[in-house]
Amino acid sequence: MTSVEQNGNVVIKLTTGGDATVSVSLSNVNATATDQAVYDTAVGLGELLDYPIASITRNQKTLLTA
């Protein structure tokens, strides 16, 4: 079995007031990018948006083959 890291995505969840939230998804996030770099980029983008960041989730993908 072999595994190959694939590009993933990041979901930035924003609080719009009360319990209401909205999500912004960024796709094709380079698999070799460090978590810190992804976080810093998401925070930088979040500063351009109208609502505060509630959470940042990085989803990584791995291709498994026989």
C-alpha cells in the first residue's frame, strides 16, 4: 500500500450574530503547506470579511493505492 498526499481545503466559519454562522471554503490548498501557513492565510483573509472568525478547519486528503 502506498499513500500520496493530495491538495485539500480549508473552511473558515464566521459568526454572523447569535447562533448564525456562514462558511467560506478555500479549495486546492497545497498538501505541503504548513498548518501555520494555512492558519495565517485564513486569518489574513478573515480580516477582509465582514464577520469575525469562529473556527478554521483544514481538511487534508490522502490517496491510498495498492
